[in-house]
Amino acid sequence: GAVVSQHPSWVICKSGTSVKIECRSLDFQATTMFWYRQFPKQSLMLMATSNEGSKATYEQGVEKDKFLINHASLTLSTLTVTSAHPEDSSFYICSAYDRGSTDTQYFGPGTRLTVL
Amino acid sequence: SQQGEEDPQALSIQEGENATMNCSYKTSINNLQWYRQNSGRGLVHLILIRSNEREKHSGRLRVTLDTSKKSSSLLITASRAADTASYFCATDGGADGLTFGKGTHLIIQP
């Protein structure tokens, strides 16, 4: 089946630093990728929709200047958490649509961000 | 945006028993999906049921969909300890990303 990878798996950083998370579709091309955030013991919340070659669409309440998304190619989307603070600590998961299948999203393994 | 809600929030059963989880949503959908998430891990796609389908099977999983009641159920038969996880339903209304419910935490006791 289709595989989506994320890098890094986990990251611990100091408050004020920026963290970049990569999401790659390994064996298929994804024109659309999604970024989700999951706080402890809560459900996933969609943050933004990332379309290759265009600006990301952010969900209400998500700061686009804080969570920078770049989808430069059909296999890579990046999420940069700028000037991270402890409240940004969360589990970030990306997903990607296989161009050959419009119904199923394939999820990455997630990245756990801890901001000290 | 639409939101799925699962119930119960938590469920503990003995190994070998069947586990049933329910999901309700609010608006029209193209399909509904169920995912499993082990603690601290990413999501694993279990099954997708389209809006024109009423029931679907995959191994020990059985999913039903009632679009008139805007609800779905996930049945896991002959549960195993390895089934212990959180289960989420997610609705797909079109071009947007999935909308997840709050999840059901399932514990299978040996």
C-alpha cells in the first residue's frame, strides 16, 4: 500500500525556536496533503490543506504566519512551526491523497513536538 | 464543519468478546472511514464505507452506515489484546480534509 513518511519522528526544542516537519509520499504522487494536530487525549484536528504549487488553505483559528506550509513538489510538504512555544507541543500528523485514488488518505506516522 | 462523535468514549471488554463502537455525524458525506491509533503512534486506516453502501466487512471488522440517521458502527469480533487502541471515525465531505470524531478508547482485557 501507499506509504507516507514524516521526519523527524519526535523533536524537543527550546521556546522561541522554529521547527520544520517534513511529510513525504514515498511511492505515489500527492497533489493534496493535509496537516493535522492532536493534543493529548484529544482527537485530530485539521490544521491546513496543502496543495502542490499553491498556497495552503488554513482552518479557522490556525495562524498561517505561525504554521508555515510549503508543498513544493508532488511528494513533499513541509510544516514549519515558527517561534514555537510550550502550547504548540503536540502530535502533528500529515496525510496525502493518492492521485490514483480520490477517497483514501494515507497518514504519516506523526511527529511529536515538545517545546520546553 | 461537520464532526463525527463516537460513543462510548471508552470501552473495556474481555478478550474474545465483540466490541461495538458507534459514530454520529451532522452533515452529508461522501464516505466515512474508521481508523485505529495505538498510543503515541500514527493512524492506521481500517475501512472506508461510501455513502451509497450500508455494510462492509474486512476480516474481523464489520462497519455499517445509516445515512438517514447519520450514524455508523464499527464491530470488532473475537477481540484480541492487540486490538487495544483508540478508534476514530472520520467523515469525508469532499475536497476538504477528513473531520475526526473524538474517538473511542478500547481496552481488551486478557
